[in-house]
Amino acid sequence: MAGIGAPELMIVLVIILVIFGGAKLPKLAKSLGEARREFEAGTDEGESGAKALDAAETSTVAAPPSRDAELARREADLARREAELRRLDDEAR
């Protein structure tokens, strides 16, 4: 179970020759080669596109604020709202 050896490869080649015939083998080999090249080009393009997308995402995503910075922002927002409510209350009197 080490893999395909020379005798097994010969048997596979003979079966392919019988199934497709000698005249169709060059066309078959050519189409298989073209398909392989297109597949490799597609995977290379996909990998480069994925790398570019990852780079764009990492450069545009900001780091989340630290807990202390978020707390300070919320406290400032609360103080601003309280001041606004006091001002509105004073105007209503």
C-alpha cells in the first residue's frame, strides 16, 4: 500500500488506451493539461485575492477601544446629558 508502482501504472495506461483509443489520447492529454493550468491559475488568483482582502480588512478595522477609554467616553456623555437636562429644567422654571 505504498502507492502506484510501475506495473499498476502500465495497467492504468492500457485501460485508458482501450477506452479512449489511440487517436483521442493526444486530445485528451491536451485538454487535461489545459484544465490543470486553468485550475492552477484560478487557485493562484483566489489566493492573491484572499490575501489582498485580508490586508484591506486588517488595515481598515480599528482596534476596539480599551475598557477605560470606553468608560471615560460614557461618563463624559452622561455628564453632557445631565448638564443639558439641568439647563432645560432651569429654562422651564
